[in-house]
Amino acid sequence: MMTDSAPSAALPKTLLASLALPALLLLTSCGESSQEQSPAEDQEAEQAETTELDETAPGEDPVEEEQAEEEQPEGTDSEGAGQAISMAEVESNDSPDSCWAVLDETVYDLTTWIEEHPGGEARIEQLCGTDATEDFGAQHGGDSAPESQLAELEIGELEG
């Protein structure tokens, strides 16, 4: 009886062996994912990234610069901070549409802050076109929160 079982056991092994090679080849060829790239495609992608990086100087973010320019009120220039501005120019910006004020020899464009001021619009509007150092000091002296908010609105230094 042993002789009958030996040939029948060999048959499945032979059948499995003959199917194993085609199955292995099929799995290998289908195993490549569409997400994987050939070496040539990898090189092209790397060159594209390098080109994009070369167009922007180190430390610059074109998206952030564009957003900052959009947030600037008309008549101001983010690169203008530190420029000398005369008191006559400050006085000519004395309306809610263009509100400049001087605080401790620094000129600020308060136009966008008028509607945001927690104490009301009138408190800022009365400062437009003036040296508001005393008024600001009396109201907010020593308080760091208003001073940090003002830093974003700085447009230059008072001339003279």
C-alpha cells in the first residue's frame, strides 16, 4: 500500500512546482505600484524641486510676502519702516481713511486699527495726524499688549 501513496503525493508537489514559477513572475511584475517611479522619473522630480528652490532666495517665502503686501494699507510700504517721515506728512494723514500718529518719535499707520480698537473707534480717530505720545502713555503706559500690536503698524521714524 505504501507504493500507491508515494506516487499520489509526488503529483501535487510536481503540480505546485510547475505553478509556483509563473505565480512568482506574475506577483513580481504586478508588484510595482503606480506610486513608485523609475530612476529617470525620480531624477526629473528632483530637478523640478531644485529649480523651484533656486527661484526663491533663502529665507524668502513668496506666499507670505504676497499676503503681507495685501495686508498693508494703501500708502504704506513694509520696507518703509525706519524711513524718515516729517511731522507735516503725519499731520496730512489725519482722517479715518488715512490715520497716522506719532508715538515716542515713531510713526504708525493706525488706519486698519481704528475699527479693531477695543476702546472704540473715536479713541483712535482723535489721534490721527498728531503726536499721540502723551495720550497713549496716559492710557496704556507700561502695558506691553498695545505696544506689541503697534509694532505691526510702524511705518517710519519722525524726521528731525
